[in-house]
Amino acid sequence: MPLKAGGTCGRLDRPVTTPNDRLMVIHVGLDLVSVAEVADALVALHGHRYLTRVYTEREIADCRTSAGVDPRRLAARFAAKEATLKALGTADDAVSLRDIEVQREPSGRVRLVLRGGAAELAAEAGVVELALSLTHEGGYAAAIVVAEYGRTATDGAVQP
């Protein structure tokens, strides 16, 4: 069934291409995290271990406030890491969470930086772009990641 106007969604009869005849393939990852669970992990006996196992030094610094490390910000970053794994189509244990870093720019915009196994996985899969959005509200933090995979419409080869 072709894609129709009015919000009805279905299979496209032909591939979607960009103006330069590039086939656009995207995968989306979405994750929701309880802020209370992250806060509990911080005060538990293994709080420091949790921080250093999951987050990079830069992420911890970005989440630090005058009152300490903000569990809402950490939860949003944890959601981003999980959403990235989903967008890359891999299992949680295939990549270290520290290989996926959320960086906050001076403007407040956030972006993903992949290293190590996460970068290798993305490169092998042909990921050319990652987009990230974070939010937290009412005790939950969420992240959505859109991964764009580069292939040409004519040969299916991965674009550099």
C-alpha cells in the first residue's frame, strides 16, 4: 500500500531518494529511563562504579551541578546510549556504553560521539550521520536517535 496523505502510513512502492539520487536509509532508536532508578544507582554502594562504568569523564562533568551529579541529566544520557544501540541494531552487550558519548555544545545542543567498538560498528554498517534529541519530564528521561545509512540508489554501496 503506498504512503498516503492524512497520516496513513504504509509500504512505499518505490525507494525514497534524495535530490542527488541517494537512497536514504534510516534507523531510529528510542529509549525511556526512570530518573529514580539512576538516582538509586548513584546512592547505592556501587555508585562510583556505576558512574565510571557507564559514563565518560566529560559526561559526568556535563551532569555536575552545585548540588552534585544531576540524575536527570545522567538518565537522559543513559537513554541516549541505549537509543544509539537500538538505532545501530546491536545488542546491549556488544558495545561498551562508554564508547557512546553525549556531548553538550556551548549552545546547549547535544551530539553523539562514537569511539572504539561503537565507532567500528557504525562504520561497518555504513552510518553517515547520527541525530540526537534528549528530554526529561515527570521522573523520566527519554532520548531518540536517528541513524542515517549511506547507500546509492543505483548500486547499494556504502557512501564514504
